[in-house]
Amino acid sequence: MSSFIRRYGRPAGCVAALLGLSLLHGAAHPMSFLGTGFALQVVFWCYLALCAASLIIPRMMQGSFGLVAFCITLLAALLALIDRGLLQLVYTVRLCMEMEKNPQGFTSSMIYMSLKGKDMLLTGIWTTVRIALLGTGIAFVLAIFLVFLRIQEPERRDSDFIRALKWVAKSFARFYIFVIRGTPMMVQALIFYYFGFNLFKRTGMTVTEINHVWSFFISGLCTVSLNSTAYLTEVLRGGIQAIDRGQAEAARSLGMSNWQSMIRVVFPQAVRNSIPAIGNEFIINIKDSSVLSVIGVMDLMYATKSVSGIYFRSLEIYCVAAILYLILTWLSSLLLKWLGKRLDTPVKGIPSSN
């Protein structure tokens, strides 16, 4: 720790001083315990001046004097952060709760719209998490079936009928993956919804009856599930190909059939190795589910648009939505890291896209 302070203490202290000065720049709020914060501003300016002087006299900020100056500056910056950051936020929240109109300030408007539209935002968050979780789970089950079709290879001992059947199965899986991975999820959502709607409409059902059977949520869930199936199929295929062929051959030497060696030996290891990628697909679905708002799914993005339409302010509430998505993906990545440590599998950071 001491070596870190000796090496990076001055630049870190300068950053803390500049941050403290920026926090103390505005007027004090009623809950402030620092007032104008003049004493802290003096501390920050003195530290910046000492750092500037140390460029000429390097020994000035070395030893215990530099360590004490860094600690004092860091403590002053912490006090400024608590006073002008945390307490300012608490005061703004309390003030917005008592307001009847949307304030003009950017931060105040963000807080006001979040408080007034919290019911819709919470419903949107719950819908987003459900679609991502259920969609990834259903896609995993479908990918197990599709990956067996994808890896089928004709063998010499197969009859002509079995050879043709394997070729059809493999071609179907490759074509499905090609189409799904080659088209945007937004287009897929529109196609799936209107295809199902028109299909039920031909049975003579009314629009209300169709909405009960083929709701926006079910349509969005089908879209996410079928989209993720294509990606998880390739993930599982890569996991299977990563397993040493000697294990399958050893299983056959013990009397297992190809199917038994795949189910009991190869596939369990492939799933374990693919868990990080499956978890990353779940995080991707949290973000990509935002496109489902085009068909009316009450996810976080649809709730954000609704709140924006009520108060006629867009930038503020979309920034709130970005923060909420960031929190969801961050919490999910922490959960995946914990799961990866339990299973002793490496987990990467938050993925960007499919």
C-alpha cells in the first residue's frame, strides 16, 4: 500500500482535489454540514500547489510529508463527496417527492420521473428479467435438441435412409442457425408476432381472444427463445468439439453406444464448459430484449417510453433506463462470476452483443 501511494499518490491526490473542487463549486444545499466548504477548498488548492511545486523540487512531496498531505486531501474529498454528493441526492429526492410538476433541472427531472413512474419501471424490470431468464432456459432446452441435429455425420455402417435422415437433420439445423443469426431480433419479433396473430385470426377468434392466447409477453418470449437457440446451439457444439475424442472412444470400448457415450460422457462435460457462454447469453438477452417494445411488450424500454410520453421529457428518463440496464447486467455478471468460481470455469466480463 505504501509503495502504491509513493508511486501514484500525487496523481491520485490531484484527481481527488479536482473532484472535491468541482463538488464544492455550486451553492450549498439546506442539508449541507460544510456550508460553503471554504476550508476544504483551501486544502485542495494547497495540495495542488504543493504538487506543482514538487515538479521543481521533487523531494518536497516525498516521505511522511507527502503521505500526510495525500491522506488529508483524500479525507477532504471524501467529506465533499458525502456532503455535495450523497446528502445532495437525499435532499433532491425529498424535494422531488413533494413536487407536483416536473422540475426543469436535469438531475431533478430524472429523479422526479423515476419516482412518479416507479410502478411502470418496476413492472418493466420484472418483465425484462423474466423474459431473459425464461428465454435463456427454453433456448437451452431447444439447443440441446438442435445441437444433436447439427453434429450428425453419416457413417459407413448407416443405411441409405439413415444417411439421408442425418443429412436432412444437419441441413435443417444449419439453415435455422443461418437465418436466425443473419436477421435482427427486432425483425424476428415483428414476424413472429404477426405470424401468430394472423394464424389465430384465421380460426375466427376476436382480437381480444387472440391477445389472451397470443399475448405480447408470449410472443416476445418466443422471439428471445428462438433467437437464443441458434446461438446456444453453436455454443454447445463448440463445447462438444472441445472434448477430447479419446473420451468418446473410451466410452465405446466399455460397450456404450454412440448415443450413450454422448449422453453420459461427452455432453455433461460440454455443458459444464459452456456455462460461462450460456450465462453471457442471459446477459445479452437482458439488453437485447429492449427491441421487444416494438410489438408492445411491457419491458423496461416500453415502460421508459411510456414515462417519457407522460412527462414529455426523453433524455432524462432514457438515462435512468441506461442506469437500470447497467445495474441488471452488472448484478448478473457478479452472479456468473460466483457461479464460475463454484464450478471452476473461467467467466468473461459483460458481453457487448451477440
